[in-house]
Amino acid sequence: MRIIAGTYRGFQIAAPQGSGVRPTSDRVREAVFNMLGDSFAGTGVLDLFAGSGAMGLEALSRGAQDCLFVDNSSASCRVIRQNVQKLQVGDRCRVCRSDVEAFIRRPVPRRQQGYYGAVFVDPPYAHGAYGRVLRQLSGWQGLRDRALVVLESAREDALLDEGEAPCDGMIVVRKRKYGNTAITVVRYTGRGDAADDEEGDVPRQF
């Protein structure tokens, strides 16, 4: 794997070993970031079920302010730290070993409230955590208004359609399928009206 574009373009990303690890392919990652455009530039990024950290590192390369990586695997956290060290972006990254749902339930430090402009959610396909994680994020104080939540799932598990509201404060703005993988992009509407997203600041390249 490699970083596809931006400041660190071409950097080779190491991935944890094991059958339970499923890094996002370069093709899907490129498609995701083509969809997102510069919507997260200058904001904090949260990479949940981070694995190798490829999504968060790609975001850093493309202008994110910093990234918090969360994964429950010690092997994954070790590889993420190695990637961060090789890229020399330790001042812009934090790695947290934690169960993702337990992490979201923790109180958000004041300095991080309303801070994160993009969240990547890529649990193991059989994990079944998408709905729970979305519901938790809808009440999480770390999201800025109109933040984007990017869900990666198996193609057959992409049950939400554009315009649907999976929970209060969330609305699906784009869904795309690439081979066996589905990407669903959800907008956090905060206290705003979800209907505004039809003609709001959703990047037109979606």
C-alpha cells in the first residue's frame, strides 16, 4: 500500500499481518478521497478500527490538521506508530489502543469538542458495528457540525441509501460500490436541518 496523493505521495504503508486484517485497497482509498475533496482540510480526523492507519495518513497527506487513530489490536497500533514514525508526523498523530465503542463513550476533552471534520469507520465486515457506531457518533461531542463519517462495508451490507437518516443527526449523502466493497458517506447535521444537505456544502465531486 502507498499514500496516493498530497504531501507524502508514494510513501509505502506497512500493514499488520494476519487473516483478520483487511486494509482498504489503494483503488477504494483513492475513490474515497476523490469524493471527499478538501472538505476535511485543516480539521482533525478520526480513524476508527484504524488497522494500518492508511486512511488517516492519507488524510494527513491531503491537508488534515492531525489524526487520532483508534484500534483495539496491539499489533495494529504498533504498525501505525511505525508508519507515523517513518513519515515523521508524530507531532500530528495520536494512537489509542481501545475498543472503538468504549472510546466513543468516554468524555471528550474540552479542546477536542467540535474538532473532528471527518471520521473513517472500517470495522471487520462481520463485526456488525455500523449502526451502533453511527448512533454513538451522533451524540459524540467531538464532531464538528457537518462533519463527514465514511463507512466501509461489504457490498451486501450497504443497506442505507442516499437521503436516509440512519439516526438522529445523521443523513446519508453518498453511496458507492467498488467490487465487493461499499462506501457510505454520512453527514453529521448537528442541530441543523438535514434537508439542507441536498443543496448544502456537500462536495460536488461525490
